[in-house]
Amino acid sequence: MTDPLIDQLVADLSPRKPLVNFKLWMHCTACLVLIAAMILGLMGLRGDYAHAIQTGAMFWKPGLFFLAWLGSVMLITDISRPSGKIKGLHLIPLVIGVAVLIWQFAAQTTQYSFQTMVESLQDGSVPYCLSVILGSGGVALMMAWKFWFSKTASPHHTLLGFLAGVSAGTLAATAYALHCDRDFALYISVYYGFSILVLGMVGSLLGKKMLRW
């Protein structure tokens, strides 16, 4: 026997499809491939790619952002649902990415003076770097928001929004690092890091306002 009051309350409700992590991974991978193809198609691979392969910059630079992107998406899958909790194992890619950056700081301090590293911050490519990462990352964030984040029900809405921005920023940074030939760890930390942090803050504000349930 059904309760008429309950029937009346649920009459306007419609079932929603459950979140499927595989779909998020497919979407994020497609965004990464698309943005990388656009950057390489319009700007090209870094001109010194042969030397960058020899020095390892062709691998560690996009690699550290790829690891950060991988870890942020893992954490997103952890907390996108009401009962979700962060799994410590999913922090490992982020920790490795930070370790790679610290390793480069240590290695470069033995090769370059502190003044040389600081002077890298005055490079004329800075506006270009910021605009590409912020622009392509912003597009990736909007696409992911419509596809995934607007359908989530997380108790950690601000954190989820922040991770949304970080994942979009690190995705864009991974792609742009294939073109950019500025390899100073300080340059990467300041300008790439600033772009990712801005997108993370935008995501956290969106999460705070739009992901409450």
C-alpha cells in the first residue's frame, strides 16, 4: 500500500543516471588529446626538441604536470559522491610530481646562478604562457563542469571545485609544456603554478556556490 503524501512529494522527481568514473576518464583524456593537438598544430613542438630529449626536459616537464593531472582526477573520483572519501593512494601521483619539481630545483642550482634563475622570470614569453594555460584550461574547466561536476553530489563541494580547476590547469600545462622551451624550475613554478592556482580558485568559488545540495 502506497502513501498518497509520499506519492505527491516524489511525483515531480525524475531518476538521474549514476556517475561512472570511466566516462570521466574518457572525457578528460579526450580533452588532453584535443588541447595538445591544438597547441602543437597552431604553435608546434618546441624548436629545440632534440636537445630537450637529450637533457630530459622533453619528459620531466610535461611529465610532472601529467602526474598532477592524473592525481587530481583520481581525487575527483574519490569525492564526487555523497559518501566519497579521499584515498591516500591517489595522492601518490601528486607527490611524485612535486618531487620531480624539487629534483629540478636541486639540479639547476648546481648549473645556474640564483641571479640567472631569477632573470628567467623576466622572459618576454610570460604573457603568452599565462594566456595559453589560462585560456585552454578555462575551456577544459567549462567542458568538464557541464559533463561531470554539475552532476556530482559531494559533501566537499569547495574542494571538488578546486580540484576541477587544478585538473583543468594541469591538463593545459601538460599540453603547453610540449611547446614551451623555458625549463627553469623557478619559471615553471611561478607562471605555470600561478595559472593552475587561478583556475583552482575559480573552481573553488564555483564549487562553493553551485555544488551545494
